[in-house]
Amino acid sequence: MNKRFIAPTMASMMALFGFDPAMAESGVSVYGNIDASVVTATGIGPNSERRWSLGEGNWAPSVWGLRGTEDLGGGMQAHFHLEGGFSSTTGAIANGGTGGIFSRMANVGIGGPFGSISAGLNLSPFIAAYTSTLGLAGNNFYVPALLMHRDGTVIGGTIPAYTGGTDADPAFGTTGGFFIPNSLTYSVPSDSLGGLNASILYSFGGVPGSAGENRVLAGNLGYHFGSVKLVAAASDRDAQYRQYLIGTSFPLGPVNLAANYVHFDPNVGGSTSTFVIGAEMAVLPSTRVGLNYAHNNSIGSPEIINLSAMYALSKSTKLYAAYNHATDGIPSSYSGNNDAAGNISLIQSGSSNAFMVGIQKGF
């Protein structure tokens, strides 16, 4: 549940400088999510052992945030968005970014009939498109599936160079492909083009004497008609990688189907492609089940099979259970403090299995 209130500090400051707060009232929403689970996983460490742990973020990341808008008149609005991740098991900063208090989102912008512009730390449009074409599952499936395409010379067999999704890893964190710092994002007005939506992001490299060095360019394009959705996206990080995505989701009788294809082309190492397909179905008014599969074409042909179930106790509180089977060194679970090195359960080679039960509480 979002808590909405008028920011008293801002109103006081405006009055102090001679402005009428009633003329530029700021609405602010506070929101968040807490996720915790009990996880048992095999294939952990060099001896492929079983481990029991209290995990977090296996379904959805534990986060808290602030969103605010101000009506400027004439159809114009100013807005801001702050979001930070944390570990529900330790209270430490986690779940994305480089360790700052708002390491997932920290941006300000303006919107109107022309669309919306945000400046600061923004979510990559590529990641937004990726998550929009997935079936019923949580981070325990989404994140390992996305990691499968990171580098064909690393995954497949042993993974000595894999750091477990730390903030410095190219697949994660503010320095990676999820949350992009020093960026401008433009989004077209929602549904203004007859069901077509689009966003583009540009991140300044900040290197003296070179406008393009270390820059990031990403964008997505989506189209929906009725309950059918089609998306395409691309992301280009200077001197590191390019990646491309196409995806869809649509109903087929009582089942909702989703699929996407990602091609990852690093500057060093071989290119790889990952195909993900998922299906979900409501078996009771408050219970949904999902079956998901991900396959990568790199050495060893790693794959992940996921079975998930979610029971809604209320609109904001859910219980979940999930099983993952992963092959060829791919992590079979995601948890914020499974390893001191990062966010992913590390395995060295072969297959692994993970089972988890947990609770997700939104506010």
C-alpha cells in the first residue's frame, strides 16, 4: 500500500522564500516491499554440497522508495523517484546498485503531452522490456536466466571469473546493465500512438576529452493490442557489450504465455543467445502457478527449469513456493546474503536444484 502525503519540509521552505505552497503542492508516495524465504539448494561450492539458508529477494527485491509529482499546470508535471534496496535478513543495503542509500533509482524530471524526461539514476529500458515478457516466477528464475547470456567464454563448465552478481559485475549493479547512472531517459506519452510505447536512455560516460567513451545507449519499443503484447529492446555499453531482445506475452484460453529471446554480444568473448518461455494459470481465485524454461546456446547448453506457485493472502501479502533445476554451472537460486561475495548462490559446475518457500509483503 502506498502512503500519500504532502511534504511538509518542502512546503515550509517554499513559504520561507515567499512562495505560496498551495500553488505548487507536492504529492509524495512512500512504497516498498519485503521478501524473505527459506531456501535449500544443492551443488553449492567446490564440493557441490547442499545448503540451507534464509534467503531474501527470491520472489521480488526488498526495496523502499519515494515517488512524487507536482502539477505545474497546462498538462505539465514535475516528478522525482528515489528507490533503494536492502536485505530483509540483515538490514544491510542490498538488491542493486553500488551501496548508496538510493542505488536503484534517483532521478528527477518533467512530463507533459510531449512525454516524460528523467535525469539521474534510471532503470534500463532493456531490463524493463525483459521483465515485461516473463511468466509467473520471481528473481529466483529471472536473474539466473538473464545471467545465462553474459559471456559464452565464462559460463559452461566451470565459472572461475563469475563474481556472483556483485555491484561491479557487468550484469548487475549501478555499474552494470540494470540501473544506469548519469543518464537521461525519454518516454513517449503512454498509449498516445495507438498502443505503441517507447523509451530511450543515454548515459554520459563522463570521460574528459571523449563524449562517447564509457557511455550507455538503451531503448525499448512496445506494442499491445488487447491482451497481446510485443516488445523489442537493445542496449549498447561502450567497449563492453551489445544486447538485443524481442519478446511477447498473450493469453491462450485459461493460460497466459510469455516468451523472449536475448542475444548478447560482448566485446571480449563469444556471443550467446538465450530463449525463455513461461506459462501461468490461475488454479483458484487466489492461487496461480507457473512453469518456466530458459536455454542458452553457449558451451554446455545450460538451462533452467522453474516451477512456481503463489498464494495471495491479500492485495499486498503473498506466499510463494518455487523449485529450480539448473545445469552447467548456472545458479539455481537468488538471495541477497547467500554469499559474502554477492547476491547469487554460487556453484562450480554440473547441475543444481533449489527449493524455496517464502513471503512477500508490499506496503
